[in-house]
Amino acid sequence: MLKAVIFDIDGTLVDSVDLHARAWQEAFKHFGREIPYEQVRHQIGKGGDQLLPVFFTKEELDEFGEELEKYRGRLYKREYLPRVRAFPKVRALFECIRADGKQIALASSAKEEELKIYKKIANISDLVAEQTSADDADKSKPHPDIFQAALAQLDDVAPAETIVVGDTPYDAEAAGKARLRTIGVLCGGFPEAELRAAGCIAIYRDPADLLAHYDASPLAHPPGDAADRA
């Protein structure tokens, strides 16, 4: 029986992936590194601890990695965060899940301050039982730390009783390492084939599509449930 749903936020609930990619790309340029936009975008979903080593050496990060992250954070907050919008039907999906008797948690690589703003943008602050951010994990996705922290905060819920909803292969990889199944959404811009290869058990266009097909989705009938075996 499914007891809880853990949601990623960036690219899953709010339309922010392109904005994060632009902020990182601009920050990289400020520190002397020209990197094509698509290469940067494909790494969004990871936290800075996992994203930066893709583009910089350990020696470079030892020299200016912390300064780069702070620069990017200030840039994103100032120039890009005000442009973030929620995807359609996020609140309605959360209300449906809550009415179905399930807990909801958020598990994001975003900082705690950003997380609070995202909840307001998506109008879900009153519908979330628990949340974890980058501040609650030693390593970001695709490591499982953030999902393990979210699971630990939920009330008497086992991994088999939980499903993750995310938009990147890093969500699915991290969830799998925490023994959690993942529903993928395409609104973050990652190809369906990549999401399935990473382990997603079902794919939907966006939160509105998942809501429209809720009764037939793994949220209503997770694999292994009696209803699934009937």
C-alpha cells in the first residue's frame, strides 16, 4: 500500500531548469570557463557538489569553487528566481494525493531559502508534511542522501510504501539507491528514454498530466498492490 509521495521540485513542480542552467553558464563565464548551454543544462538536477566537478578540476575547485557557488547563488536569486513559475495543476495534484490519504514530502537540491519561495510559487505550503533541502544532505543527487532524509522524516513509512516524482535521471538514480521507485515527468526537459533508462516506472508529461491520469497511475495502484495484481 502506498503511504507517501516524495516530490522533487525544480523541473518537476516549478519551471526553473532553464533558469538554473543560464545562471550556472553565466557564473562559469565569470570565472573564465565558456561551456555550451546544453552541456550545462544536462547537469541540472544535481547540486553544486556534483555538478561542478563535471566542468572543473579538483585544483580549480579548491582555488575558487566556493566563491563560484556563492556567485551563482547570488546571481540566481537576483536575476532568475523572480522568473520562476509553477507548472499547471500542482496544487490540485497535491490536494488529490492528500485526499487519497497519502503523505507528501519534498526532496530538493535547492537551498532551504529557495525551497520556501518555491512552495509559495506553487501554492503548496499548507499541503506538505515534510521537506528536505541541500542543507539536509552531505551529497546531492544522484546520491541518495536527500531521499533518505525525506523518508526518515515521514511518519512510519517504508521505502516500498513510497514513490518519488522527479524530472531528471538523477532523481531516479538517487531514489533507486534509496530503494524507492520513481515516476518521471517530462516538463524538466529530459528525454523519456533517459528517464526510463534511469529506472522510472512510469512517465507523464507534467503534474497536470499525472493528475488527469491519477486513477490509473502508480500513485493509485503502485506495482505490487493488490489492485495491481487483480
